[in-house]
Amino acid sequence: MSSDEQVPVGVSGRGAGGLDVERGSDVPISTQIFWQIAYQIDSGRLLPGARLAPVRELGAALRVNPNTIRAVYRRLADAGYVTSRHGAGTHVADRPPQRRGTEALAGIVAEMLRRAAHAGFTADELAAATFAAATERKRPGPLVRVLFAECTNADAGYDAERLVDAFPGMIEAEGALLDDLPDRLERFHYDLVATTTFHADEAQVLVAGRVPVVAMLVGPGYLELVHEVAGLPHGSRVGLVCASERGADNIQETLAIAGNRGVEIVSALIAAPDDLEAIDRTADLILMSREALAAGLDRSFSRPDRIRPWTYDFDPSGLELLRRAIERVASVRPMEPVTA
């Protein structure tokens, strides 16, 4: 089927868009259909409760064997995307799987397609190269692979870049959310997982012994901030401004571990103006995550002297601990020379 032969997934066609099957692709047709329907659900083009086209109708429209469509629908059901009931058809699940950053991922894909087209490559060639690269990520590479885990994407990505700078030519590092550790370790090869001491126990549980976990100490400036909060007078109010509820919860847990008592903690997400206004009006001290600072929210509060960046630097001893772990991996699996 040519790229302009498209059919709607939902029988009503409302916001569903179309499916596009490339018969000359190296990607199996069933996988092409699965990816596209899953993406439409992830991106909100197909909403909970929307009905998918009947198996035979979709098969006829795509000129695909109905058994192929049945297999795709079963795969979607196994992944939690849809529910099927005899006589009622197949519908998008009321609570389909939550995929983080779908819009951001769509932007990355669109940019990749644009740049590939500018360089003369087809979308199919790009997909094949991406698949090959992902497959390569499942095997050990020439450098030690470190996965740095944190409670926010901004901190995880930023810290991974800092580690690459700290160990040039020795490692490649990627950032990941703590909750994503099991999935990342299942799909790709990593030699080490690194995190801060605050998340060491949690990371150990999530990693489940698959690779070593290095708990890195943070610098004194971060600890001074934790102690400043713990030393506030009884009844003080501290505002947390984060990009996610998980990030706010982790800050609260860190403060509790540090002995915070008698201080009221209130949080606001960076996209919640009413909550941000309440913090500005009532908080004695305001802690801002890296995402909040990047969004310029520190400039929107009436008394900037109350704002403290909730960021950290690695303590030299933490970096030395990671260096030793990297060298242990390298001694077992000698690193190959890296060519430019």
C-alpha cells in the first residue's frame, strides 16, 4: 500500500487520523499497525472509550489478512491499550498505559524526520537505522555505560551530561527516572546505575541486583540547604515548586530524613498558577527544582530572597567512588579504542 492509502482507526473517525501501511518496509506490517494505533492512543488522538474498527473492516481497508488485525488487537489488549468484548467490539481502555513525555517524543521524531529528509533519507531508512541503533544498545559497547537515575527528568539528564564531562573517553551516560529503571535495564545494556545517596535504597530495589548501584555523595551546599530548612522555626511554611508530584514527594522525603519537624510543606507544580500564587503569598522559604528554574518561575515571585535552588553538585568523594566502579567494569571488559 502506498503512503497515501490511509484509513481511520475509529469507526466514527473523530480525531482518529489514519493508518499508513508500507508494504516495502523491513518492519512487519503487524508491528507498523500496532505502533501507529498505540501512538494515537498515547497522543490522545484516540480517547478512552473510542471504538476501533471491526477486524474485518480494518483488514479490508488496509488489504491485510484479518488474522493480522486480530493479532494486533490482542497485542494492544495485552499492553493495556484496549479492551475487547464479544459482540461489543474493541475500545480504547478507560485507563490506557501512561507514557511520559509523549508530546516531547513526538517533537524529537518530527525533528529526526525533517533532518533525515533534508539529508536525502526516507522515513523508512530512518526507522531502520533507529531500530538498528536500539538493538546495538542491548549489547556492551566500547565505553562503560552508566545510567544515572533521579526523580526528575531535568536532574537525570543534567547529571548524566556532567558525568560524561567528568570521565571523558571512559563512559557514556544517560539519565532516567527512578521508576523507569526496570524497563531501561530490561531493554538496554548498562554496566552501572548511579544515583545520589538520597535514592540509593530505592534504586537498589528497582535494579534488583542486575547491575551494581553506585550511591554518590552530593556537595556541602545541598546539605546546607537541607539543614537550613530543618532549622526553620516551628510553624514555618516551605513551598516546593516542581515539575511533577513525584519530584515534590522526593523533596519532602529528603527533608523528613534530614530531621525536618514542625515545618509545613506545601507543593505546587509549575503549571498550576493558583497553587503557585498561594505559595508566593504564604511561604517563608521556596525551594525550586531545576525545571522550575529553567521555566523562569523564580522571576515571578514577589520576594526572590526567599527562593533557594533545589540543585546540587557532586562531592569529589562521590565522583571517586564512581571512578572506581568504572575501572572495575573496565578491568573485566577492557575498553576498546574509540575512533573519531
